[in-house]
Amino acid sequence: MLEPFQYEFFVRGLLAATMAGGLCGLIGVYVVLRRMAYIGHGLSHAVFGGAVVSYVMSLNFFVGASIWGFLSALLITLTTRKRTIGADAAIGIITTASFALGIALISRYKTFTRSFDAALFGNILGVSTGDLVAIAFVTVAAIIVVIVGYKLFLFTAFDADVARVYGVPTAWVEAAFSLILAATIVVSMQVLGVTLIAAAIVIPPISARLLTDSFKRMILLSTGIGAFCGLGGIYISYFIDVSSGATVVLFSAALFVLALVYNSVKGKLPAAKARRPLGKASGLRDK
Amino acid sequence: MPHPTPHKHGREEPLVQLTGLTCGYEGRVALSDVTLTIMPGDFLGLLGPSGSGKTTLLRSILGVVDVYQGQVLVEGISPEKRRPRAGYVPQLETIDWSFPVTVQEAVMMGHTMSNPFLPWHRRSDVRVAAEIMDRLGIGHLAQRHISELSGGQQQRVFLARALVSSPRLLLLDEPTAGVDIKTRDDVMHLLHDLNHQGVAIVMTTHEINAVAAHLPSVVCLNTRVLAAGPPEEVFTPEILKLTYGADMPVIHHDGLTLVAERPHLRARNARRGPLHDPDTSGHAEDHRA
């Protein structure tokens, strides 16, 4: 049982996955509650493009990809505010174009195909001490931002429009959120892979939501579930010899099913009973 | 339903002054040339069809619309320069009822900016919120999820959120939409009580007879101000036709003003070809909602 712990690469990977899982779970709460699940998916693809560009221009990977990701995230949050444009379509264009740029560059310069395999699907063997430090740094920063901005983030996530009326600097809150989200994706890429990050951002908070009605408990639970899935996923992947990112996501999907079963058995489905037919009643009056 | 007499205005400064205000969103004009004064202790109802700029007028007082012409002054200062001490209650149908917050957490959002960078709330803020929740009769529901309440209780949660900062002005967007008759009367009683305690109230409504006719003063809007004053003066067939684009006979009986709402007439007119369809005259509210 303890056999894998004698390998340094395994311990490093395990630590990285636990932190990345917890980090994605933490940030995922805001992503899910603002109904922007697609943003994680899109953004991870956009960041991939940024990573390739920074590689080609021989920039530092973290700096290049983070700046690229932050700009994409900002662009996406700004587009979602404009209701006149189809936000989902605009996001699809921004992020897939960025992803395509990455692929185009890779096929043009064929020299670095292998390390980008890791970026796409996650490779725990590739986690260096530098990666570990980067993940730890972003995790600590995200925890600080979430604690300091707790009330601001809560109000903005609940109702950004009204929060602005109550004096909350929602533009700054959104910028801070975009920055943390981009950083999360950049540092989690090596462990989870571009294509699987979206699941790590969405599954833990959704599972947590099934277990609680309180915002504070949802944050704690989601972070815990994310970290546990990172830990458990990597541990299992060692024994069954399956890609780390895929194992983490399958493991969290299994946990989600458990949460769903628990929720149904308990007979309280907060999401289902929550929407009262208020809109319908007042909508009729307008006719 | 009490019928309070309009408050006498002394030599007080106006609470809100809109002068020749033209405003909207992203270059689209939603309201034009609005001149309106709100005094401390006023209770004002805003009437008009959907898209007539009712919500925009509320939001202009809060400083969150684009001003193209004219000016807004709240207590003598532009709301963009200093955030007005006003409580805002949005339409219940814009609330995300599946969001994981308890009643207390929702009410405490009203205190967000009193102490923005600490994850917990000041004890005095918690106490104020608890007192207000008790006063509104939702104190015992503090730990419930917001979706577990009745319509009237839900309205009170967001009223409490608006009241925790003890505002002098309360702005409500359709506080009686989508609730049953008893809840509607409860909410209106509550608002009259608050008004008697000195809070100026501005609310939008679609209900002419049940709500607006009982208010001290009303404003008829259709992208501009068509009439303002006590309901018995404002509710004339001419003004109502201008506002809603439909014939609405007005009956005066025993000191009561009753407006006969005949929506089927509008439908018949529409088939013949509308003289004036209010739904196409601006979509500021739709755009926001």
C-alpha cells in the first residue's frame, strides 16, 4: 500500500494533484454558481494556445500562459456581461481560436510534441519541483483572495447587478476572479491536462452543492472534495497505470454519483425545488 | 389598506432631483427628458407598460445607468460621485433561488460595503440585521434556505437587505408582482409603515387599482413622464391612454378612483392595427432583465 511513496516523483505528483484538485474545487464554486461552467472548459483551451505561444517565443511558460489566460478570461467575463451578443458563441470563438493557434504552432514546429501531450492529458511524471512551487503559490494566493474578498465575491456571485447598486466594485471583483481562474488553470495543466481541467472545476462544487444549502459549507466541502479526488485519483492511477488526469476525473465523477445518491435518498433536492414559478406568474401579467 | 395623506413638505431639501434627465444603456435611450423631485417622506408609485423605463428611473437614482443629458442629484450630490444612501429591492423574479444562501446570509449582503475586506461581519451589523429581520417577522427563518420561504417572506428578505444600512430612501422594483392578494396587502402595509417612520419610498407597479390608487402620488411613464400627482388627478382616461395606449374608463365613486382595465380592448385594437403599441416603444427593462 505504501509502496509508491518511496518514489520521489510520486510524492511530488501526489502533492501537486492534491493541491490542484483543492484549488480547482475552491475556484469552481464561483464558476458553477455564476453558471459559467463553460468558462473553465473554454479557458483551459485558450491557455493551451498561450502556452505554445510562450514556448515558441521562448518566454517563461507560467508568465506567458498566465497573461494569455488572464486576457482571455477578462475578455470572456466582459462578453458575458453584454447580453446583446451571444456570449457562448463569442466564448467559443475566442477560446477555440486560441486552442487552434496552439495546435497550428505545434504542427509547424514539430520539435516539442511530447511535452504537449502532457499539457493535453496531464502527466504526473512530468511534475517538477518548480511546478509544485507554482501550484502551492497559486493555492495560497487563491485562499487569501477568497478569504479577504469573501463578502464581495459572495454578493457578486449571487447577483452582480444588484451588488453594483450596493456599491460593490464588481468590475474589480471580476478582474480578480479572472486572474485567479487563469492562474489556476495554468498551474493545474501539467497535472490534469487541458481537456480534463473543466471537470475538476465543475464536479467538486456540484457535488458539494448536493450536500449543503450554505455558501460557506459549499466552499469548504468543494475544496475538500477536490483535494481528496486529486489525492485518491493519483494514488489509484499508480496501481492501474492509467493517465493521472483521467483517473482524477473518473474518481471525482464516482464521488459525484455518490453525492447524487445521498441527496436523492435524503429526499432534499435543493436545485429542483428551488425555482418557484414566480417568473411565470408575473410574466402573465405583462401579456 | 390605509390611505395615507401626502406628507407636508416643509423647508427640507429634496432627496432626489432629476432635471431634464435623458438616460439609458449602451447608447440606447430608455428615458428622455425626465424632471422629477422626490422629497423626504414621499411615497411614489411609478406606472407604465413594460419597457416604459420604470426600472431605469429607479436605477438612474442609484447611479448605474448612462446619463446622456440632464442630471441626477441625490441629497444634492451626483450618485456617481457618492453612492446614495438608498436601499434597493430588485424584482423577485431576478433572484437566483437555487443559490446556496440562507436568509441571514442574504440579508447580511446589505452590510457588504460597511466592512468589505473581512470575511466576517461586525457584531453591531449582525445585531442591526437581526433586529430588522425580527421587525419584518422573518427572524425565526434566519437559518433557512431562501427558496424555502413563501412569496411574502421572500420579499421581506430582500426588503431587510435594503434596510440594514438604514436608508432614507427605498427603491423597489415591482414588490407586488407574482404574489397573492394577501401577501400583496401585507407588503403594502409594511411599506406604508416604513413610510410613516420617515423613509421615502419609490416603487414601480403594474397594478393600478390594487396598489397605485392607494398611494399618495403616482407618476405615469412611457419613456418620458406623462403625468405626476395624486392618483385621483392623474388617473384620467386621456393620461391612461397616453401611458398604456388603450382605452381605460375611470370611475369615481365615493372618494374612490377606479380604473377599468380592459386588456381585451388592446387585443382587438392590435388586430385592427395598433395606434400605439407600448411594447415596441423601448426595451430597457427587457434588456436588463
